Amino acid sequence: ITARTCVFLSGVITLLSVKTPTELTVITGSDLEIPCQWNVPQGDGKSSDSDIILQWFIETDKGERRRVFYKKGHLQVREKPEGYAREMLVGKDFTMLLKNVTRQDSRGYICQVTAGAGGTEDSTARVTVRDVVPPETEFPDKSVVITQETYAEVGVCIARNGYPQPKITWHRGNESVVTSTDFIVQETVTEYAGDLYTVTSRMLYRQRCFTNATFH
């Protein structure tokens, strides 16, 4: 989301813009960075670094806005709204960092910039924190004898209803298999309601000089 304000000064249009990611989805227990970028109007002769006010706000469960960080020049103030005890860090570039996120961190985070005569603009990043959902897995359970030189299906591996998107890797012995002249890996991904993913991977193999190969 990019918010912009046009200000007419002495016949010149100046532009203040503030930008954060629109939506962020992270896994419970991971660290989250929310960058905030802004462009301050130049040439008005009135705005300077000491005039710029940078603020971070959070949205409460009731949709209200509460300030958690304020910066103007060398002055920095961290605030803890009532009922919000979350520790957070703000870097020199005004990126917000939340460590070891939980489901309670799912909310809106607002970066606001005030640039003197350039006005005030803000941008909201909406964060969703999700738990890992282990997929249900189905593996090849039988041996396949390949006697022809055309590609034949060795097996199918399915990972159902997982989050984030499951990753399936085939191995021949201790070596991972990638698509080549002897192997073809075909994969389909289906997303269901609730953002759960099912991945189906098919291994095709063309016989050459290998014998008694085991795939898993």
C-alpha cells in the first residue's frame, strides 16, 4: 500500500509517499521484519531531517490504533499500550522486528511519517501468523520392475493438507533425484480452503544401466 499527498508550494508539486508490504504471512515461532520506506518532499526549504516524525502504530482487537514507537531527530520513545506487552525492535532504517511471533501478533501494523510542510501519510501492513500443519503422507509401497527403455512410473508420493506448502524430494539410494534424461519428476499442487496444500509428485524412470535401484 502506498499513500501519497500532493502539496502545492510556490507552484511546485511535492510528494510524500510511505510504503510497507500490504500483507505478510509468517509461521509461528519465526522472526518477522516489517520494512517501511518513505520519500520526503524536497525543495520546499522547510522540511529537514529534524522535522521528520516517524511513528509505528498497532491495531487492537477492536480496530483501534495505538502508538508503540515514536522518533524525531535523536529522540526515540517506545510505548506499551494497555494490554499490549509485546517486545519489539526498530532498526536504524525504521524496519520493525518481531522475534518468535505467535498467533497474537496477527494484526495491522501502521508506519506513519510526518514531514513538516510535506504533510503526514501512513501505510498499513497486515500480518497473519499461522501454525505449521504437518501433511498426511502417502508413499510408494510396492516394488516396480522396469524392463523397457521408455519412461515408466516408479511411484507416486502424496503430501496432503499441509501448511506451508509441503516439499517432496525423491532419492535414489543416498542421492537426490532431479529431472534429467533418465528421470522425470512431475508435481502438481492443489490449494484448498483454509490455505492447506496437497502436493502430488510422480517419479518417471527410463531404464539404462542401473539395476536394483531403490527410490524413496
